[in-house]
Amino acid sequence: MQTIRNQMTIKAMAQDRYILNFKGSPPLPAEDMRLIKSKANLVDASRKTLLVEVNEDEVIYELARKLPDWTVKKETQYAIPTTRPKVRKPPKP
């Protein structure tokens, strides 16, 4: 069980995730990959898309400036809707 102090530490260490999409044709440029790996933590990669984590937003702005052949978007997470049935009208006592 986590204490409040541990929860605060985890939130302070949380990193923002960004999706980088290469506009050109594969393979990904080696120089671009070296720059991305030096500035950000690479979480996942596919043919033309990377998922990275960064500590500060300034890092991603710097990458976006230095990599004109890439698009950068912040990762969006959606809550999974519940499928549990709900009682519309509670029964009378």
C-alpha cells in the first residue's frame, strides 16, 4: 500500500509522453534517432512512429525545432467506459 508521501514522489517523477511521427519514408534517419534518444526516453517504436517520455516540455519543443520532418503530439489517454448496468430507478421500500 502506498503512502501519501510515495504517491507525491511518483507524481513528481511522472513524465509526459509524446508521439513523434516521421513524415518521410522509412527507415527512420539515424541522426534523428540519436538526437531523440539523447533527449528523451524511447518507450515504443514502429515503422514511422515513436512514443517518447520527457521530463520537461522544453525538451520536446527543442526536438520539434530540430526535427522538421517530424510531427509532435502529446499522448492522449481516454478512460475506459464502464459496461456495468446501472439502476435507473431504485426499488420502493
